[in-house]
Amino acid sequence: GGEVADPGRVYLPVGSACTLSGLVLGVALARRLGLPAFRASEFELVGVPIHHLFAAAERTLRLHTAAPFSAVPLTVGHTVREGAAALAQLGGPDVTAEALAVLESEVRFVTRPDLVGLYGAHSAVSKAAAAEFDAGARVADGAGEAA
């Protein structure tokens, strides 16, 4: 194992979709290389779109994963395919099939309108969560000391 426990779930915001796409490729590559990571039985990547229109498109059309959108830049499907092709072109393993399998079965999008809100602004839910975090957050360095 590594220095931290194998995660069961990773949450992240989705704007350009590049970070989520990179994580999908990283999970596929780590598994291909036999690394002891991303092996939890219920592992998933959970993306929360930061733009209300992209959230609505994902909710109604599956913008990031449906085949008709695989050629649309700034979608996870497109970026995963392009990233896997670039990796293979540079001499790395072709993990396209594995990455698309991760995308299909281990990526979930949270697109609730009450959570996403308008672009650039908090929704009521995210504003309350931010306030709760600010009120009780503790930031520590690697030794556990307050930073």
C-alpha cells in the first residue's frame, strides 16, 4: 500500500472536465500497472459541475458520457479519449478501453439544481456548507500541527 488509505470515493468540482478526465486516466493506468490503488469494491469518482447549464446538460443528456458527445471538447468522454491517445502516442500503454470502462461504471455526477446553483455563485446548500466549514475547519501541516 501507499502512505494513505485507498480511497473509496473522490469528490471534485467539474469545470473544464480536465481534472476528472485525468483522474479517470490515472485510475485506469494505475490498475493496468498493477499498483495497489483504486481497488475499493465501491470506488467511485463523483463530479459536481460548477456551471448550472452543464449540470442541466449532464442531468438530461449525459453530456460527459453519452456517445453522441464523445467528440465535444470539454466533456469527460472526449478528454479521456484524447488523453489516452496522447499517452499511447508517447509510448505509454493504451488504456482507452480501461478508462472508458472507469468512466462508464465508476464516475457519477451530482447535478442537483439545488446544489449546483448559478455559475459563479453559491447555491443555498453550498453556501450553508461553506459557512459550516469556515466555522469549524482546522488546517494542519503534515505533522498534525496547526498551520
